[in-house]
Amino acid sequence: MLFWENRQSFDDLKAQFDEELRAADPIERMWVDEIVDLEWDPHRLRRTRRTIVENGLVERLTQKVARIAAGTANPSGAELPTLAEIKYQALKCVGGDPASHQYIVEWLTHLDMEHEVRSV
């Protein structure tokens, strides 16, 4: 397990395989553990890929807000969030928080970055 992964999700997956396969000896236990690891890896890769994409998206959003704050035109006319707020919401978004995900998507839309929404 990597330190940021959800231990309960892994344990639930392991319990499902344990119940279904019922290892009878240490060799079978080793194979069940191997199967669980092989099942977990694609989930880990998808989460990692999503995190990389979302981090890139947040970086682009942060840069756009910083440019607007530095004096370029604000296309939405809305009061801009602070960079700290974007980073905070982004961290929660990457962690899977649906409200933060919506927050990021809404700011992308407000700042004429709709093409970026497809990346989310």
C-alpha cells in the first residue's frame, strides 16, 4: 500500500477474494495475495493518471487566475478566488471530493477555459 491509498478499500477487496477463494494453505494464500495485488494495480494506475491530469488542470487554472490578478482582463467579471483557495479545493478535488471537483469545473467555465473541462 502507498501511504495515500485508502486502506479500507484495499482491505475490502482482499476480503472479497479471501471469501471467494478460501486459501487452504500458505501456497494458496500467496496466490490469493498475488491476485489481490494484480487487481489493485490497475485501480492504482487509474487513480494516479487521474491525479496527474487533475494536477495539471489545477496548475493551468492557478496560472490563469494569477494572470488575471496581475491585471489582464477578467472574462467572467466575477470576484476571483485566492490562489490558496484554488490550491485547497484542488487538493480536495484530487482526493475525490465531488464538491471541490464541481468548484474547479465551475471556475474553468467562468474563466473561459471550457476546453479544459473535458480533461476533468
